[in-house]
Amino acid sequence: MNEIITKRNELLAQKVIKGLESRNMSGYWASGREEALKIALGLIPEGSSISMGGAMSAWEIGLVDAVKNGNYRFIDRDAIEDKRAAMLMAYDADVFLSGTNAITEDGVLVNIDGNANRVSAIAQGPKKIIIIAGMNKVTSDVDSAMKRARNVAAPINAQRFGLSTPCSKTGSCMNCKSPDTICCQFLITRYSRHKGRINVILVNDNLGF
């Protein structure tokens, strides 16, 4: 990104980080994908058990490949035949990797889920949550965060998974009750009771959906 956008993003990120800290969560600024990867790996002790949700942002910075090939116990749900068992294993993991559908300027996380394995793990279970978020995920407030989650993230993910939802055809939320809907559970994380559990790495890049 050019210097002007980077400067704007860094200033905005510092505002978000201050908001996260006021909510008992930790925030980090990464000038690019390589730095984001370094920060993330610095938060994960060797030997940790690691699970994840459908975190495209973690893939994009190389974090998933790094933990798969590093000295960690990666719970690869794609390699486990019993998907339910794999999802349940995530709740006892040392670390859970995730993206976020949106984050407000004052540090509130907004996420929508279909099976709820991702939002439920963010809410409770794994000892540490590491969220990778491009600056494209930052919105002004909870209302705009919800609109982003429903009208940007959800339609793209529905299309990515080949689901037959109205939003996959129109590109925007139709507030449907389709059997294929991925807008089943909504999680707004405004505070963490456990200091240091939720860690958000804000990356000077457009990541995920």
C-alpha cells in the first residue's frame, strides 16, 4: 500500500487497539503480511495445540502453513473424518485461529456463523484466540459492522461455498431463512473477561472477505 494509505491505516489501527485494550483484549499493528505472521507466531508457544475456523486471513498471511509445518499440534479438521469430533476438539485447544467479519473503531468484534463452531470458540473454550484482520474489516460502529458482515462477508462466503442462498445470487443480504443460510448465529464481542485471551492483529492490507 502507498504511504498515504499506510499512514491513515496505522492511525486508525491505533484507535482500534486502544478500543480493544479498553475491552480487556489485546491489539497489534502489522505493517504487512510478513510482520503479521511474525507477531502471530510470537503469540503461540511451541508445542501448542492449534485449531481454527474458516480463517481466510490466516491463510493469506501464511499462518496456517506455518503452524502446520512447525512444532505445534495442529488440529486439521479437513484431515479428520469425523468433522463433529474435530470441531469439538477445538474447544480444548491452546490456540484458536480466526478472522473476523468486522471490527469497529472502538474495538468491538462482529461475527456471523452458520454452524457456530467459529463464533462459539471465540466466545468460550480455547485458551487463546488469535484474530487476523485486514484494515478492510474496520467499520465505524456496530451497525456498520453488522451491515458489513451481512452484505459483504456473508454473500461472498455463500458464493465461495456454492450455497443456494438469495444473497449468493443478489450479492446482498435478503434476510433469508434458506436451509443453506450461513447467517444463523451472530456474535458481538464487546468485552473479554479474560485478559490476554483475545488477540487481534490488524494488518495493513485487504485480507479475507
